Amino acid sequence: MITESKIGPNLASLANYTLRDALNITAELGFETVEIAAYTNATHSQGYIPGFWFDELSGEERGRLRRMVSSFSHLSIHAPFVGYPLFACDEWIEKESRRRVKVAIDATAFLDGSLTVIHANPRPNRQLDEYWDEMIQVFREIGDYAMAYGVRVGIETGFPDTVENFVRLIEEIDHDYVGATLDVGHLLTYIDRETLSVNPRVIYNDLLLRMVRLLGEADKLFHIHLHDVREKDLLDHKALGSGIIDFPRLFKALMDLNYDGLLIFEFEEPDKIGTLIRAKRFIEDVITSLKQGSHHKIT
């Protein structure tokens, strides 16, 4: 069941704040859910992303972090991915990247989180079928590691770069603790821009709903990242309601599937706090309207 208590921000939405300040702001805004980056020194268009390297924290620092997140009812962790490909040409890079995913799972368990977000990626200069079986095996091993801690793993949409192959990957991994993190703005890799330009609102939302239904029918929709996609340039991580995504239609589909995972905001907006305040109200209004069977315009 979708509930307001499972809505919260990825702290990337509060770029340039310290981890402590970002957590305090999130709690002060009334969120009961948070997602934290298990890495540091990463940036996006609005600045540095608050986070931490779990294996570099002392026991005292780990305890302090645990106390800092203790007020949240739900927590997820985003594993490092930029610069840490699980599939590379260099075996050392692969081993280190996979180790860091396991450390992120350690952090999730230590902080009483429920899910770790990870990414698949293309191996340079290789065809997908050349390392498909290896991907399956690696993700099953990660699933086994997470299962031992009672933590689920959500592979984020974006690669493999067709809807069919992404869903096939999740299904063929066939692990109870491995599913999908649906990022609603990361379906742009699944459709060429020329096709999308014909009618972006219709085409994109049809594709999004198709992905939701396929993952839902497979019982593999574990986690969701929410933001909007601006129509004029198809830039994602924008404020809700400012772009092409039909959120009432999306949430109606999620409710029909009895989705009960977390709903995580990911924004790159200069008005960081204001964007989160408005997003919280926007989604709460969507949920309330759908539960009441209302079709009035949501603002």
C-alpha cells in the first residue's frame, strides 16, 4: 500500500549541505523516509551530494550516523556507481566496484535500512550477450550477500537499454532479494529522441506505464525514484509537475499493483528546500485524490 510515510528525498536533492544538515532538514520537513549516498565527493548540476564512505568511518562515527538517522521510519542507501562500474575491462576495477556495493549493503543493514540501490552498466567494447550470463551471476551473488542481512537490492532502470532487456535481466536473475528501482526519468535511454519528439507526453508516459506493469506483474518493482522530465530539452531531475510525467496516471497504476515500496525524490533544483516542500504536497495530493476517486486537477 502506498502511504505518505514512505515518501522522502534522496539527499542528492539537498546538494551542498553537510550530511548532518541535510538529514536535519529532511526531518524538519516532516519526511519519515530518506535515501543516503554511500559515497562522497560526487556532484551534480547543483553541487556536492551529501554522503559517506561506510568503511572509512570509525566505530564512534558509525554510531553517530546511526543516531542521526534514528528518527526515520524508512531508509534506503544508494551504492556508488559513477566511476565504479560493476562490469569493466579491468578486473581490479570490477572487484573494487563490487566490494563497494557490498560495503553499501553493510551500511544499509547497520542503519536498519531496507534496500540498497545499485546500477548495471555496459562493459566497454563488448556486446551485451557476451557478458549477459556474467551479469546474472554477479547480481545473484550480490543478492545472496544482501539476503544474509535481510536487505533487498534494487537495480536502477537505465541499462540494459531496452525495456525488454531490463525486465529480462531482473527476471533471469531470479533472486528473491534482487528487483528493480524504477527511476521515472531514466527511461530516456529506452527511446530515441526523434520518436519521442512527436508527442513526448503521450509516448513517454505510455512507456513508463509499460515498464511499471511489466515489473509489477513480475513482482519485481522494489523501489521508485521520483522527479519530472522537462519537455523542451528532456532534462530530468526537475520539480514535480513541471514536466511531461503524468503522476496521477503513474500512481493509479502503482495502486492497482499494490505497490508498497519507498517513493524517493531526486531533484537537481536551485530552490532545494522549496522543491521538496512542494513535491511532498504534490504527491500527497495525488495519493489523496486517487484514494477518494477524484479526478479534479492536482496542483
